[in-house]
Amino acid sequence: MIRFPKKKTKTSTEIVTKTIWISTFLAMILSLPPLGLFLGIYFLTGNLIIGAIVGFGVHFVTLVFSSKISKFLINIMS
């Protein structure tokens, strides 16, 4: 049987708002540039496959650096 602790920790509103903003900025950084490249290549060339490959490639490259990007955002918000 799983027993959950009954002790509740209080989290300040400042920490919650900082977490929400950093998560929002990180999500935008990870998703908007690949989406822009995908749509740009698709609408300019009409080639769906090349747009998808470039978009997914950029997305996974940014995922590789997501921990460094997150640390950078935390330093800026502090």
C-alpha cells in the first residue's frame, strides 16, 4: 500500500510565478522556432518533407540544449 506524507510544504507565490514564467518561455523557445522553420519552408518551397525534416531537426537540437537554456532563463529571472 502506498502511503503519502501528510506534511504539506508551503510554497511562496513568487516561486510559483517564476516557475510558470520560466516554463512558458522554455516552451516557446523549444516549439516556436522549429514551427516557424517548418511553415516557412513549406510555404516557400511547397515541400512538406524537407520542412518536416528541418523542423524536427531544429526541435531536437534545441531539446539537447534545453537544460542549458533552462539554467540561463533561471539566471535571468533571478
